[in-house]
Amino acid sequence: MEGSIRKLVNDRGFGFIRTQGGKDVFFHRSGIVEGNFDELEVGQNVSFEVEESARGPRARNVRIVGA
């Protein structure tokens, strides 16, 4: 899937990705496989996979598009 960074909570190491379908998906810095959490910016395009967690959908294998 692809989407864009909607919100970052830098001090806690997580954020939310807005999917192309308009839904938000949680991600944690540990789910980033290419790039660095500190390099992310709101509005930046990313690709990712979605997995189910105990708290709902979560992004994994997050990659910055064009990196």
C-alpha cells in the first residue's frame, strides 16, 4: 500500500499514515525498514504493509517512497 504521513509523535516514536483510501493506520518506529523515523515529515509519501495487532491495523515494512 501507499499513503502519506499524517501525524508524527516524535517523543514517543510513532505516528499515523493516511492511506490512499482515506483511513489512518498506526505505525511505530520499529516498523520502518528503509529510512529513519527522524527523517520523516508530515505529508511525506511512504509504502507499507498492514498487519493486524491487538489494538487494530498497524503498518509494517514502512519505506519512504523515492528513497
